[in-house]
Amino acid sequence: MIRIAFFDTKPYDRASFERCCGGRDMRFRFLETKLNEDTAELAKGCDAVCVFVNDTVNAAVIGRLYEMGVRLIALRSAGYNNVDVKAAYGKIHVVHVPAYSPYAVAEHAAALLLASVRRIHKAYNRTRDFNFSLTGLTGFDLHGKTAGVIGTGKIGRIFIDICRGFGMKVIAYDRFPAPDSGIEYIEPDELFARSDVISLHCPLNDETRHMIDASAIGKMKKGVIIVNTSRGGLIDAEALLDGIKSGKIGAACLDVYEEEADIFFEDHSGHIMNDDLLARLISMPNVIVTSHQAFLTEEALNNIAETTAGNIRSFFEDGRCVNELCYRCGNIERCRNDRKDKCF
């Protein structure tokens, strides 16, 4: 029996994992707390830990898990910027879920965009008070506008298909362009200058952190709409707020936020918001914030559970996993030996 400490558990997590894996060859210890240096001890006696995007898996946490005999860190997400993969190398193997439902995230990005440009969030609040005035609800057509997409992996390409369905012109930037995709790739500065809508679909790393900053915003069209369903750290939130206040940014649609770790996924409705920057963003009439829910569909939850369980079984049965994050190769997600040998 493989014993797994499951951190940052929510009811929808537990339901999908119990439905997929319950009672067979795995035993989950479901924990509501997030993994960090103070809670790592809760994994004592376990063979693996299962973590999500706001768990802290730094060198200190990895060291303690290793001392306790934990052999695997199983991310139930695609992103891994919260894991010190370098510190894990040689100690604990790390696996992730590279694709669970790219449609879920791309469709949520499109939903945020439509809600923003057609003022649906404002209309919803008005009509609940029986206010049926149309004043201030004028939007604009997406047809004929230019969408700039940063990151053309599976999610980015599905979002591009959606934009094309609206009759939008699409331009894109990616360090690794998709071959034979028919996508017009350009450099970021040109994308900033030409786009009416900019949507982010790239991972967070040292190169992409704060790629949307004051300098980038200064190169954008007046009235540009920024959509982020990827990682909060891609945007300098202070610069974003300044851009909104100055009128340079017409609207922002955010499913993620740089300092979300202690805020998102929890109910803070009975408390004063301590994050002044987030409070100011939410107060803006042209900002829509959702709580990192782009992934949250039945299909995605089932795929996450099944892939995570498959990753864990593969590692403990064969010592290898096709979804391992391989620091040794230098290209973390694309192992040069195609996982034919163990990473270490």
C-alpha cells in the first residue's frame, strides 16, 4: 500500500481522488493545511506527498521530507514554480500533470474576456436590484480585433481557436513556436503594440516573471484588455494597477494573483482584506477577479486525479514516470532520454 500525504485538500479534491483511487493500492492522508516548513511533519510515515499550486516546496521542506523517507512529490497541477526542483534532484523525485483539461482553462479565459467586454458582471449585479438601465453597459465587438497570445502550448492554441471563432486576428509569442500551426509569431514588443487583447498562457519562471511590467504596459495600445489565467507572477500587479488608473489598460481579467497563496481557495468574506493591492484591484469597475478556478471542471478534476494516480503508480512500480520533472537534463519538462533511464 502506497501512503500519500495529500496537502491543501478541498472537498472537490477528495471526491475526485476517492472516486479514482479509493481503497485499492493507495491510502491518502487528506490534510486541509498547506505544505510548508511548519507542516512538513504531517507527512511522517508516508511514501509520497501530493501538493497543489500554493503549497511551499522549498529546499527546507524538501530536506525534511527526504529525512522522513518521502520518495515522491506528486503535483496535481501543471505548474511547478512553487517547487525547488533543483533542491529535489538527487533526493526526491517530482512529477506533475502536464495536461488535465486545456479546454477548461482556455474556455475560462474566453468567459472572462466576454464578461468584461460586454459588461456582463455589471449587468448581473444591476438586474438583481431590478435595475434594467443600459447606461454604462456599452461594450464592443471582438470580431475584427487583434488578440495577442503569449504562450502557445495546448491551452494557448485552444484559446487561439476560440479567438478565431470570434473572427479575431491572432498574433502570438512563444520561445518555442509550434511548427506548422499557422500562427503568426512576433516578438513581445510588437505584440504589445498591436494587440487589443493580450492573454497569458505561459509558465512562470525567471524569464517570464513580471513580463507584464510598467515598461511593457507603456508599449501597449490605450484601452488594451489583459487576461491572465496562467500564473499571477507574470504580471507586476502594482504596474497593472497604475495602468488601470491612468486609463492605459481598459480592463483586466485575472484568475490568478501574484500574492494569492494565503488568499485564494479560502473564504475571507467575514474578514478585512489585508492585501491592499488586491483590494484596490477588485474595487476597480473594469477588473474581474476569479479565484484561480479556470481549471475547475468535472473533466479536469477527473483527469487530474487519474493522471496523478498513474504518476504515483508508475514511479513506485517502475522507478520512472513519463511526467517526471527532470532537473538533470536541463530542460525540466522534456527529458532528453525520453524517460528510458531513471533521473537519478
